[in-house]
Amino acid sequence: MILAYFFFAALTSFFGSMQPGPVNLSVLHVCLQHQYKKALQIAVGGSVPELIYSFLALFFAHKLERYIIQLQAFASLVAGLFVVIGLIIFFIKPKQKVSEAKEVKSGFMTGFLVSIINPQLILFWIGIIAAMNLQHYDLVNAGFFSQAAFAIGTGVGAFFLHYLLIVLVKKYSASQTVHLIKSYGNKVIGAMLIFMGLVQFLIP
């Protein structure tokens, strides 16, 4: 079960990090300058906040556990939002022009800082944990090792997405990689969100 928590968190984080964001653009910008080692450092730094925010989400989910009815209502709301947002993302027309990230001065700290300023990750992971609880996967009371595996999985999933960007840029180019993400990333993310939302409604 510990490994199941790890792989679930890794996959969720991988797909959730797929849309172009500050960390992704920073990685692409540095790769454009052929500084692949620095890009890898940014990828590592940008993945750490996922682990931090997932642990914080577990803490807040534990505090909310006494409000089980409200937590279940929140999970149902998140499921509905997953379906709605998934449909929007799936059918949205991707922009062809993507703004370039600002010049990167450092490696690990750059990735960490541009990722840590996104506290919405807490709400995202609280929603995921609440949805898991609704499906009788009680991560809040699963024990430290299961929770640690889950948190580590969130960081690993984000890192592998950023690492994949580096590999794609080496094979193609930064602009082609962004085009691939925007062309197919929306479809993958949208389908994943729709699937996760429907599972919450269809499986009691």
C-alpha cells in the first residue's frame, strides 16, 4: 500500500505539472542556452515545494478530519470542479505563442523560489487527499511511512516532468517542446481531471 500511495502521488504530480508554468519555463529558458546541468538543478529545486505543500496538506487534512461531513462535501465539490476544469482544459485552444521566462541567475534556488510562491498547491493536495478519503483510502491515518511515500511521490512526479522537458529540448528545441506540451498536455490533463472527477461520483 505504501508503494501505491507513492505511485499515485507521483502520477498525479507528473500530470498536474504538465502545463507551462514558472518552473517549466525556467527549465526551457536555461535549456535554450544549453545549460542542461543548471536546468536539472532548477528541476530539482522546483520539485521540493511539491513535497512541502503535500505535507502541509496532510497536516490541514488531519485538522479537518473532525469535520468529516464537511470534508466529504469538499471532496465532492473538488470532484465536480475536476470534471468542469477538465472539460475546459481539454477543449481549450492552445496559444501558439508562449512568453519566455526571465533570465535565470541560479539553479536550485531559482527552481525552489518560483515553485514555492504557488500556495495553491496546498488546496490542490487537500482536495486530492479528501477525494482519496472519500474512496476509503484514509491517507490521514495511514501512518508516517505511507504519508512520507505520498509526499515524496509528489516531488518525484514533478521532477520527472521537468526532467522530461530537458530530454525533449535536447531532442527537439525549446519552442517545439512548448508546442508539444500545449498541443497534447491540455488533452492529457483534461482527460485525467475528468476521469478523477467521475471516479469520485461513480464509485461510492
